[in-house]
Amino acid sequence: MTELLFDALLAIALVWTALRALLVPELFRSVMLFIAFGLLLALAWARLDAPDLALAEAAIGAGLTGALLLDAVGHLHRIEDARRKQENPEGRERRGEPS
């Protein structure tokens, strides 16, 4: 009975995490949810007695891909900061006020 309950909660957590990762507007939060999804999926593979797939999912799906996505998000933030500095070199905000 408790195994069935755990499997049901795991399935619900997988679906919820996947939907949140797709629908959240912030990139960093989406990547974090993707990593959490990969770890939950690794747990699901382990529950299905597939330890080879569980290890591969944890290492590649959550670990390597998550690190690469975090690096990409960091690069995007640096590009956005550089673009803002280029558009506004004096550091003043444009709010319709004369500078």
C-alpha cells in the first residue's frame, strides 16, 4: 500500500515539475525545475528496477544538461547586462524625464 502511494506521489510530482518547468517565465527557475525533474525521473527509473537508466538520467539528464543550461542562462544574463550598459552608458534610467 505504501509503495503504491509513493509511486502515485512520484508520478504527480513528475507531471507537476514538468509543467512548472515549461510554464514558469523565469529562465533560472525553469532550469532548476528541469534539474529537479531529472532527479525525480531518475528516482522513477530506480523504482522500475532500471538502475542503469536511473544513473544515466541522474548523470546526464539532471547533472550535465542542468549544468550546461545554467551556464547558458548565466551567459544570457551577461549579454543582457552588456546590452543595457551599451544603451544607457551613464547608468540613468529612462522614465520620460529629461536628463
